[in-house]
Amino acid sequence: MPVKHDLYADLSVTKEELAKLKSGDAKLNALVEHYDELDIQIVSAEEAGDIPDDELKKLKEKRLQAKDTIAGHLNTAG
């Protein structure tokens, strides 16, 4: 069963900490929203099983890039 990816664990922040950071940073908020959209697409595609493996792999790569962008933004902001 597909599971939503745990962004908080990957970034070593709590949900509350990230929410606080997002509230004062419009760019971070947009980056996290983009990540969440990709994650929802991936989970939905995995549940439906109607997406070719190469397309699913590309979506996962985009999600990884989105996470790396968020991590980089947090490192420069913090």
C-alpha cells in the first residue's frame, strides 16, 4: 500500500517547526506546497497502478528535487 512520503523526517524538522518557518517565508511555503502536490500525485498513481514505471520514476525524481530545493532553502535561510 502506498504511503505518503515523510518530508519532516527527511528535513529533520517537526511539522510544527516547518509550519512556523512557512508562515514567515512565502517562498518556502510555495516550495512545500509544490512538494506536497507531487507527493499526492505519486501516492495516487501508486494506488491506481495505472502509470508506467518510467513515468512514476520521473515523478519521484521531481519530488526528490523538490525536497532538495526545500532543504537548500532552509540551509540558506537558517
